[in-house]
Amino acid sequence: MKQLYGVIGCPVSHSLSPVMHKAAYEELSINADYHAFHVEEKDLKEAVNGIRALGIRGINVTIPHKVSIIPYLDEIDPLAEEIGAVNTVVNVEGRLIGYNTDGEGYVHGLLPVLTKDFAEMRVLIIGAGGAARGVSLTLAKYGIREMCITNRTESKGRHLADDCSRLTEAAVLSLGRAQAELPGFDLIINTTSIGMAPDIDRMPLSLETLSQGAIVSDLIYTPAKTRWLQEAENKGAIIQNGLDMFVNQGALAFEKWTGKSAPKEIMKAKVLEKLG
Ligand code: ATR
């Protein structure tokens, strides 16, 4: 019987997950399908019950349901619990287990461009929302030397730094301090929407004093190269947009659902083709 998977979100019609997962099923000859389900916030509880009732094997969760789905699930993986958000649900014989593969997806995408061990790295995260929580807490779990958080709303940044400090050395920095300390970071990650339309000319910080050999990440992948990444590249940095994180979070979900190793190159090629 055909296995059914999908993504729930609102809006969800532009999600690249269906083409990416279908490409993986086709490559590995898995008899499965993947749908994008538009679910309004008021219908979330019923939609989750529908996953059980219809025997849907796995669901990705996107905006705005990553946090609000938690009370409706049967079990939450400890990392997802710490992050406070779920992007992947596995249906184990009617028991719905929530995971967060966003942070792990980011780290898997980062590994090929790393030039230092995690234990030597000082990392600056710009932003303190859901994406920042996933990335920073996962990096902290991997044992990076120091995690600094800077955010427009400093209280949210402080809260995230407190959570990270249970796993590694962590601090909140004002935007001014973060700017002044920029040369001290090995990895700088923009998790905010600055650089995405209509904010395409803005940068989260100036990269004037970027250190040689730093890695600069942007979780945005449309546009493929934000002004922030363009300027980092001009300064000789290693740059990475959010596409590898997207592909790797999907690959990790695929592996949890199917128990098979995900054909990541095929998945990435399909997403790139769709992006045009
Ligand atoms: P996501 O799930 O993508 O992380 P989110 O949880 O809404 O989305 O978090 C958005 C993050 O981007 C927050 O850190 C937010 O800053 P605030 O905590 O001050 O709201 C940041 N952000 C969004 N738009 C921004 C802007 N125009 N300038 C600066 N920071 C911005």
C-alpha cells in the first residue's frame, strides 16, 4: 500500500518539500506520496487527529504550527522540547512523536565547509526566534566553544543565551557589542528575515571587520545570495545560504520515516531545479 507523507502549514502552497521528498521516493523506488496540506491555526488539533485517523506516516510542520502543534502530539524528542518547536512528526502505530531536524539539518549542511573543530569555534547568532533556537541549541549540543546571541529584542536573545548556557559557554550581546566583537567570531549566522524581500538592501550587521577565514551563513535561500552573503564573499569569507539546511532537515525527516539513507544530492538538485 502506498505510504502517505506531507507538510502542514499556512501558507504552504509554495513549499519545496513535496518535490524534494517525491524525488527521494522515486530515486529509491519507495511506494509513497507527499502532499502539502493547508491547515489554518484554528484547525490544527483536528488536522493532527487526522494524521492518526488517516494513517499518514509522517508530517513536516512549517509556519505557523511549529510551536502550537506540541500539545497535540504524544511524545516530544528532548532536543525538540529544548528548542520548543517541532518540524517533523513520526507516526509510530498511531503514536505521534515530534522531532526538530532544523538545527541538526543546519549542522549537517555546515560540516563540509568547516575549517575548525567545533570545540575551537566562537559563534555569533543574529536573531532569537524559532530558527535561531534550533540552530544555536544544536550547535551548543555539538560542543562549540562559545555561543553569542544578538537580537533586536534583547530580552529574547538573553532567554536563548540562558538556554544555550546549559550546554556551552553562552552570552547575549547588544547589537553594538556584537558589531564591535565581529572579528572574534569564526561563524556568523543570520537567522532573521533581513535580506529577504522587501528588505533586500539591508544587512543584519556590517561585515567591515570580518576576520580572515570566517564562515558567514544566512538561513535565507531566496534570494540565493543576500547582500549579507555577497559582502561576506567580497571579504573572502566562506559563505553558505540556507539551502543546505533545508535539504538536510528534509533528509533527516526522510530517514526517520523510512529508515533509509536519504539521496541528498538528488533532493538538492530537484529543489535547485524548482527554484530555477
Ligand atoms: P523564525 O522561525 O524564522 O526564526 P521568528 O520566530 O518569527 O521566525 O523569529 C524571527 C527573528 O528575526 C527574531 O529574532 C526577530 O527579532 P525580534 O525578536 O526582535 O522580533 C528577527 N527579525 C525579524 N524581522 C526583523 C527585522 N526587520 N529587523 C531585525 N530583526 C528582525
